[in-house]
Amino acid sequence: MSDVLALDLSALKSAGIRALLLDIDNTLLPRDTSVFPPEFVDWLGGLPDAGLSAYLVSNNWHDHIFDRAAEVGLPIVAKALKPLPFGFLRAARALGLRMRQCAVVGDQVFTDVLGGNLAGATTVLVEPLSTSDLPHTLVLRRVERVIMAGRRPVAREAGAGEG
């Protein structure tokens, strides 16, 4: 599995990263459910122990996304208009950080990775948590597969992702 649990938090911290700017839909929350996987909730709760802050950055603007953010106790920039960098910049500014101190983590090349790169952040691509997606996202995923040319997002090894 290639998800946020695969992130080497200590390596990110050593590289000067102080905050994770996290996508929600299909990165932390499977698109076909409104329930965070419990292991992700635990992982989010452990970020401060790893010396990292977190901020949610989502293109979603529906009411339920604010409920999900409140559920995990994290601030959110909704309707972020990714890949434009403004939502990421807003989150970094709210945290009192520069973009080079942030890592953008998400499941889409054309929103999360492109937007994070435009903003000047480190970017981490993870696999989507479900195959369910919006029609336009499914089209973009086909293009992503061509661009990725067989490469895979960050992978979790046995015992990895802790810390």
C-alpha cells in the first residue's frame, strides 16, 4: 500500500519540513465513504509528536468537508482551487511557515503535486484510497498513468511509516 502511513516523517523533519499540507479526498478519506480510516486518525494525531504541524488543503467546498476537518481537529483551506498555489500559500502563512518548510501530500499529480511545486513546497504523491472518483478526475488519472510511466507513489514497507 502507498499511502500517508508510508511517509518517513523523521526524514521529512530532517529535510527541514515542519508541516504537512494534506489533501483530503482519496488521500486521507476514501472518496466512497465519509469515515476516516482509524489508522489515519491515529497517524494524524501523532504528527505533533513527530514535530510536524498539519493543515488540510482541499478543492472540496461542501459542508461535510468542514465536518471532517473538525472531526480530526485540523484547520482547512477549502475550495483551494488547486493546482493554483494560493490555498497552499494561505495554509503555510496561517502556520507561520515558508513554503520550503512544507510538504504537500496528495493523490493527484495535476492538483496536489503540480500545485505544491508551483507554491515551492516539497511534494509527495500517494496512491488514491479508492477507485471511486469524479468523472474529470478519472480522465486525469489516465494521463497521470502515462506520465508516471510505471513509477509508483511512496510505498510503505513492513514497520515503516512510524515516526
